[in-house]
Amino acid sequence: MDAEHVLVTGGAGFIGANLVRWLVRHHQAQITVVDKLTYAGNRRYISELVDEGTVELVVADIADREAMEGLFSRSDFDGVFHLAAESHVDRSIAGPEAFLKSNVEGTFCLLECARQAWDKGKPGRFLHVSTDEVYGSIEPPGAFSEDSPYDPSSPYAASKAASDHFATAYHRTFGMDVVITNCSNNFGPYQYPEKLIPVVIASLRDGRSVPVYGDGQNVRDWLYVKDHCRALIEVFDRGRSGQCYNIGGRNEWTNLDLVERICDLVDERLGRPMGRSRQQIEFVADRPGHDRRYAIDATRIHRELGWKAGTDFETALDRTVGWYLDNLERLWGV
């Protein structure tokens, strides 16, 4: 990676913390993290990197114009990895305003501050990280390509769609070097235990019921977070300016099948009789606007940049289950 000083927004969150750790391990760039440290951001995810001076952590809101202008004015960023976002669909249904402020206003603020800073000095690259949820639902055997029309169903998806459009507009209107990625469902370490996989693991460990929406047949494409980090670096380094890249794991699972597989892995790790954990599954009323199926066509990033998901799904899932069993209480008191 050629960038000398990169800003990672949301770098104390799930994907952000994994990306920061990847950058520290594999690249020599100076790294500044900006994170509001809301419930899903946790200083402990990157604490040893901050304490040893490898990473600078700035606690601030990306929608705070004065704070972001100050950050860009005193730093020589030549790259931005923009991952900061409110991301939980259920929370967006209960309180959509926070998603408007963080995902739309925050992205606009960052784009504008980066544009102004780079217009005055050395230009940089802005990587905007988004989601496949902007495309809505798709029937089998189809898959979302970068040319698929946007059709968001939830307030979360709508806020990310709007931020994607702002990023594209800043490239087309102002000539900013912007690239966009839309990824499928991530899993792996450091994900706050409100998302499906860590929720299931915590519930199984504690003997609580495991809620499954509707009939459990909603399909998601699962991507190991470390494969995602590799993809982000490839796009940042070699992606075409103004281009969008879909990132997917080619691992489609129904929610029910995935939950049952996690049940079996938990039984194995905790020495329980096989099948015991499956008895904790409980079907609950479906979520409003629940998209039936997501599937990513990652042909473009493979063809242009040579990236593809390289981690065996079963191995990564087993590793993830073990990591949460070891860390739920230490990191979140769960």
C-alpha cells in the first residue's frame, strides 16, 4: 500500500478493528482511527495498538464538522477508509434518525472535509465501505452485480444507499478519487453481540432461547471479515477511481441452517450431547421489511484485482465460535 498516512473511520468497531489490525500487521502506513465509541465501538479492540503508539485514536463524531475539519487540517491523510456507520437493521427500525445522522450526514461531512483538505495539498483516495443491503432482495438464482438497481428495504439500507450516492457524486462532480465497496454479511471476531452469530453463541452458552425470524429461510451470503479486509486493501490500492466493487463470500446459508450449524459447533466445544443446543431454537415474528435473500456476484473484483474469498467457511465459523466463547464476557460482560 502506497499511502503514508491513512484515516480509518469506525476503526474501533467490528470490521474497522479487524482492518486496523490487518494494516498494522501487513503495511507500514501511519494509522489514525476516528471513532465515536458508541455501544458498538470499543477501545479494547485496538487498545494494545493505541497504547504502544502504533495507532492514534481520536474519539469524535464523524458528523461533527468542526471536529473533522480540525482533524484533516492538522493531519496529512492521503487515504481514508470510511467504515464508520450505524449498522444494525433492528435498531434502524426502532430509531432511524441516528442512521440518517451517522451514515448520511457523517459521510457527507467526511467527503467535504477530505475534498477541502486535498484541494489545498496532496490529494488522496477515499474508500467508502457499504453493504449489499442497498440492493434489496433478489430471487434465486440471481446475484447482485455492481449494475443492480438500488432498492433498499430498511432505514439502515436506505441510509447506506444515500451515502453511496454522495460518494459517487463527489467523484463525478469534484473529481475526488473515490472507490466504493458493497459487501455481504461479515462474521468473525470483535462483532458486537447483537448480530446473528454472536447472539446465537451467547444464547446457547447461557441456555437461553435462540430467536429465529419468521420461518428461518431468509438467505445471506457470509464473508469472513479477514477476507473482507484483504479485499478492502486491494480495492484501495488498485481499484479504478469512481468504480464500485461487490465483495462476497459465495457462502449462501439460510438463517436456520446457519443457526443449526452453530448449535452443533457449540455442543462440540462445550462437550454437550449433539443436538441439545438445537432445542433452544425458537421461531419469532418476522422483522418488518425483512429481505428474503442476498447474493453477491463478485466477478468484477476477481477479474480486475484477483481477489476472492480464501478462507474455508467451516474452518472460519468454528474459529469464530471458539473466539466468542472465550471473549464474550471479557469484552462485553455478556
